[in-house]
Amino acid sequence: MNHAAVVLATAIAGAGVGATPLLAQQSMGERLPVREVVLENGMTVLVLPREGAPTVSFVVRFGVGGVHEHLGTTGIAHLLEHMLFKGTNSIGTRDVAAERRLFVQMDATHDTLLLARAAADASRVSALEARIEMLEDSARAFVLPNELDRILTEAGARGMNATTSSEATTYFVELPANRAELWFALESDRMSRPVFREFYTERNVVIEERRMRVETEPGGLLYEAHLASAFTMHPYGVPVVGYMSDLQTLSRRDVEAYYRRFYGPDNAVVAVVGDVDPDQVEGWARQYFADIPRGEAPPPVLAVEPPQRGERRVTVEWDAEPRLRIGWHVPSGLDDDAAAIAMLGSVLTGGRTSRLHRRLVMDEQLVTGVYASTGPGTLFPQLFQIDAIPRSGRSIELVEAAIYEEIERLVATGPEERELEQVRNQVEAGNVRRMTSNLGLAFQIADSQSLLGDWRETFRWSELLDSVAAEDVRRIAARYLVESNRTVAVLRRPGS
Amino acid sequence: MVRSTYLFGFTLGAAVLAWAPLVVSGQTPNVREAIEALVYDPLEWSPPAPERHEVSGVTALLLEDRTLPLVTVLASFRGGYGLFGRDQYAATMGLPALLRYGGTATASPDSVELLLEFYAMQTSFQSGGVSMGSTLNTLTGQLDESLGLWWELISDPGFDEDQIEIWRGRELERVLRRADDPGGLAYSAFNRLLYGDHSIGWELDAEDLAPDRTTPEQFRQIHARIFCRENLTLGVAGDIAWDDARPRLERLVRALAPCPEALTASAIPEIRRGGGVYLMERDLEQAVIIMAHPTSVRLADETQFFAATMGNAILGGGGFSSRILQRVRSDEGYAYSASSLWTTPRRYDGLIGAITRTSPENAVPAIDVILGTMDQMRTSTPSAGELKTAVDRIVNGYVFNFQAPEQIVQRMMLYVSGELPDDWLERYAEGVQEVTTDDIRQVFADHLRPEEMTILVVGDPDRIGRDALARLGPVTVLEPQTPN
């Protein structure tokens, strides 16, 4: 153990968390006093009381995302995320029965609209779109717009939002601690009785979100093209925001069916972190959530990406400065090699003294930035990715060649022990810094519980990194970062 | 004092349960009624306040917090690009990056990197129009090593020529890539339109980044004017007591040279008035819309300011609870995001306006909706419910101003450098509670003039509709600035 590691260990040991000889072997994170409650319906609730300002952070993570979609319904998990802010049987409505009567007419009109579109009957399409708009306006007369947001805003809430990824949809908000019960009342209502009102208007909002994040954003375009090329079979290749043509055809019934299948309490992990009494939180969890029936068992993702047998290259032409993205297929984030893969990324681009940064950014000034990551998910075999932003006048080919040379050098000699030690120190310090945020901790333990089945696993990551040897890094680089296993995506100006 | 029913008393776990479980067989519960029946105990809690000290003539704030073995040290210096000429703009803008990456007089950039990464210290350097700042976050056990290295970066920088060149190349690349981001392009063009050649409207260009404007000597000159004793305010938060902090802070102050001369205040900007419609043609799937005009409401402890902030929250600054997002997104489905802005600088006029992005075909309809929504704000009072939502957010969410010790210290440092009273946050919370719906209508009637908006649209004119755009007023086509 080097000096820095000794300092860290001493500092952490002195952090004031009570320790027995057994516990002393655990990390600071593993010793957090998290109460784990599993309700009869399978919902897991994690409660972590923390001193500090009287605030509390709530995270609900559903194990559903882009991988649970297929062509024709891409973007449905994300659209559902939007729809769950639209209220319930009682929140957001003056007369839910009247709304539902109009939903039936709207949805039937939408079915007809899809047929008219398929028949390329433009005048009928236009008339049907106008009718849907008219019906939605009629239904709006019964809507109390954004009431969920208003209730939470008036309670002093901060940061209410949600995010959808390949494997999870996560809802989060922070509240003053004395209003914690309000969250249980609203969230249990949302989980069990949502109403997908203003559906077709919100679908248009999601279409605008896609335009903003993908269709007017060079990085978004390149990312989408790269994943689609790298994954020919596995749903990791499908954009979480959805393809435009799918977004234009998704129906309310599609979203309702998807909700029923994936939003059961047994597919949810709740994390409550902040100035709360665990007994009281457990009581509220049982009171508000326990009677929600289990959901259907989500179908497993059985698609397996076949081995890549040769380099793939894709070019995106767009009126923007060039970008480069390279991805190699690697095992999932749950694999025994995951820590070595993470270490490889840090050795290559983690910090200014890392290999690729030093050569490409500092010494040869070929790029303004170079970044390694893994993605787009965790649960399934994924990509080890390198993104680079070439400097003006430097050819992409030159940048690409330099990246491959550095990888070959790493494969030939392996990383130095100093490089690994540096990464471990950064991870240790990061573990302490993450303790500063209630919301950050809530995300961390909810993700860990949902993905890995144990909230403590996230805090064991540094142990796994500690166990990575230089030879492990060299071995996985040699095994996976090879030409036949890579997909290269380039964004260029047309005609360049 | 903040609204009495929300006094900061906190009794853990004492909130009162006032209603039956949600799911009752055969019944659909009315959750709205149920949550209205919930009763919340007041938060019995005292917000932590930093101690205020003086160290060799420098104000130093300390908030001790022993929760984690971490110490954050913050340094704020008066001086930013707004206080220097355009010929020194690049060197002033680049100063934070070069302090961080340019090495020191005794340590090469590489050595600094190795030490920073080895000790896993976190540093950040920021610059603004009138101030610069830096933050160190370190484990308590490494405080002395970290503090020494951090302050050497600040007080005795190396301005390594290779690092300057790397920074310059990166900034030139940013200039080139500015056009890749339609939002960034729109903001740049809009700032130039409204602020002309005032520093608020500046953006780095190739001329600024010429080698003779970015020499080590240029950086040293600017550094000497800003990073000197009289410009400094210090803050400390975390795992340290004042008796331990004081000698360390004294060493920091002593290591700084006195300021050669005081910096003069920035010029008052002359903001474009009179409005107009501007188009920057770009073949894009989405149009970016920015509109604004100047207003004279200033940040001050007076009704007009509080009415403006609450009014902006109702108009479009309050997310889903505000009118613009409600109309543009929830009602019409035109955009993913839409908001208003109402800036209130202390020394000069601010702006009132709005921002959104939508499909080109919906650009003019979205502008119409926004202008119509604005017009309503000056002709009729908002509802009591809208004002309640805006005020309750501030009052009930007051505790979120005290989530992290460094956040509290940093805010107090801003008050010190901005010459605001120490209790400004409390005054603000009181001030917004005194605003009436009539105050809000009056402040909009006095200061909002939709017909005087300068409206910029970046997008495809054929899809936006040239005639539709012209209906808003004579359209001036702007050429994107071509990087040289």
C-alpha cells in the first residue's frame, strides 16, 4: 500500500462509523446503516438515515429500459417515463371517467390514422390528425394540468425528474424531510393508478426531444449510428429515445400494456436517503405500497449478439466538424473481467497523465479530448468505447492510428504498477466524496440493489479494482481490443 | 422571518398520519383529498451559519462539519474579463485553465498532474465577468500537502508555453465547432445582437486567440492584477476547526503579493432596444428561438425585485408549474423545453424574455404562444394559486439552501463579494412572501413590452415559413460568423 492509500485508509477508518473487527474489513460504504425492507409484493425499499439539513431524497428504479423494446415500439420505455408525470385517477383530473370516454374515441381514431398513413392517403391523414387534436383538446377540459408537479413544487420539492436508460427507468425527487409522507402517497398512487392523459401531445414532446438530442446534435447522430452498427441483433443497438417512425405510431394502448408488464412493485427498488426515521419510513412503505399487486414477470432478454467477425465501419455525413467513435465488444458489467475493463479505460484516458490523453491531447495535439467508457448498459455484453474529437487539420485516420498504436503498446508491455495505483487512489477518494450527496447515494444503492441484487456491491468495486493486476489489463486488451471485434464510426462533412 | 407555519423546527418522524391506507377493496381512493389532509410538523432546525473571520485583512468564512473526512477550501478573487480590454480577453478567459494545467514556478505541469492524481485531490478554477474563483477538495489527512500544491498553482503559476499552446488549440477548435451546436450558435448571435461590443457579448474568436495575445507574459500581467491580496475572499468548509484553519489561511494570504492597483468597475452596457426579428438560416430539424428586451429591475431589497422574481416563476421560470412550459409543451406539444428569463443584475439593466426549440413548422406558432402568454401577464393578475405555488417553492424548499457546508460558505462568499447583506437569503424568503398578485401584474405592466422583443430564430426559413416569420415584423437575416 502506498502513502496515499495509507492516508485514505486512515481517514476512512476515522470517519466515525462504529466498527467491530469484522466490520473493519468492510468499506465505509458497506458499513452504512441501510435498512433493507422487502414487501410481500416483492418491492425492495432501502432506507438510509443521514444527518445534515432536514431533506430527504427519493429514488425509484424500475428494471426496465431500452433492452425491453423491439423494432416498431422503440422509445416506449422513455415515452412511458414521460406519461407517468401526467397524473392518476385522482391527481391531474376533474373527471377521469369523462376523460376515458374521450380516450376510446381518440385511440380508435389513431388506429384509423395509422391505416391512412400506410395507404399514403394524405388528406385523410390530415383530417384524422385534426380529429385527434380536437378530441385531446376536449379531454383537456377535464385535466388539471401538471398537478403532480404543482403539489410537489408547493411542498418545496427540488429536482423532480426521471431518466430512462437501456436497462432502467428511474424517478427521483428531493423533499423537505417533514414532507416525506407526501412522497409515499403520491408515488404509490402513480405506481398503481396512472392515467395516460394528453398522450398524443406528450408523444409530440418526445419527438421534439429526439430532434434536440439526436437529429440536431452531431454527437447524438454518431452515437446512434455507431450502436446500430455494432449491435446487429441485441437491443443495445436500438436508441432509448426511439426511432422517429416508431414514436409517430406508438399508441396509448401500447404504453398501457408496457406499463402493466414492467411496472410491478416486484420490479422496483426504492431508496430513501436523508433526515428520516427508518421505522417511520418502513411503516409508510408498508402502508402505501404493500397492497399494490405484483406485476407480470418481465420477460427475460434472450437476444444474444453474435460474435463480430470483422471490422465494421460507418460514416455519418453531417455539416459539422469531424468526430470519431470506436467500440469493441466486451463482456457485461457483471463479468469477472469487468473491473479489469474499467481499469483499462482509466489507464487509457482517466486523467491527464493517462496514455491516450498524454499522447493525443498533449504531445501530438491531434485531438482536443479523448474519452473511454463502457456502455450502453451493464447487464449484457457491451462495448468498450473510445470517443475522440480531432483538432482541425488533423486527419481522423491519424487519430485512429495513434489510438491503435497505444493499445498495441499496452498489449505488448502491460500497464505500469504506478498507473494502476493512481486509478485505485482516485476510486477510494471518489468513494468518500460520493457520501456527500443524499441523492447521489440514493441512486448508488438503488442501482446496485436493482442491478446486482445487493446495495453493498457498489461499495465493493474498489476491492475488485484493487485485485486487478497489470497482467489482467494486458490480457483483456489483447483479447478484446482487436481489429475484427471493433466498430468504427466517423462523422464528416458531406464531400470532405 | 420565513412564513411562521414553516419555521425551521424539525422533529424527526413526527409527521402526522391523517388518512387511511390507499388501497381499499372496492374503492378508488381520492389521493388529492388524502394528501390535503396530511399535516406536517414544522421543521425544528437552525440553519448552520458560517463563522466570519479576518486573516491579515482578508475576509475568511468557516463552516465546520465533521460528517466526513473532507475539507473544501474556496478562494474568490475580484477580477474577470469584464474588467479588462478586448486585447486581454483571451488571456483573462484562459487564466483558470492555465492556472490548473500550466504548472508552477517550481513544478512542471507533469509533476503537478502526477501529484494531483496521486493524492486524488479535486480542484476547480472558474472565471466570470467580474470575479474568478478556485476550489480545493481534499481528504483531511492530506490537507497540508493539498493546500500547499493548490496555492502554489494560484500564487506562483508557471504558464508553461506548451500548455498555453494546447489550451489555445482547444479554444480554436471550440470556435470552429460553435456552429455545430444550434443552441450555442443562437446564444452567441443573440448576445452580440443585444450587447454589441460590450464584454457581456464577447466570445472568443481566432483574433483573440492570436499567439501574441496569449503569451506567458500576457497571462502573468493579468494574473498579477487579479490574484493578489486585496482581491481575495476565503472560505473553508468541512472537517476542520478555526484554530486549525487560521494558521494555514494566514500562510496562504502571506504568499500572495499585494495588488499593484485596484481594478476599475466594468463599463455599463448599452443594450440594444427597439426589438426586431432576426433570422440565422440553418438547415436543421429544429428551430432555436430566443427573445428578450432590456428591463430596469435590479436585484434589491424592494417589492419590484421580488415581484419580478415571482412573476418570472409564474411566467416561465418555474418549470411545469409555469405558464410558458404549460402552453408550449403540455398544451401544444411544440417543444421539449420552453422557459422565460428575467435577469436582474445590480449595476445595469437585465433582460426579460424566453427561449425554446421546436420543429421549424411550429416555430412561429410557438413564438405566438409565448408572446400571447407574456401579454396576459401585463394585462391581468395571476391567480392566487399560481403565486402560492411560486412562493411555497421558495419557503418550503428553503432547507435546500443548506444541504452541503461548501454550498453555504460559497453562497456567503458571493454575498461578501457582491456587497449583499449576510442575511440576504432570509430577506429574500421574506420578500417573496410579501408579494401580491397586483404587484406582479404591475411589474409586468411596467417592464414587459412583448412588442419590443428582439427575436432571433435559427433554423430553416423554408420550413419555418418566410411569410409567417415576416408577420412578426421585418426580418433581418444574420450571417453566421465564419471562423478564420
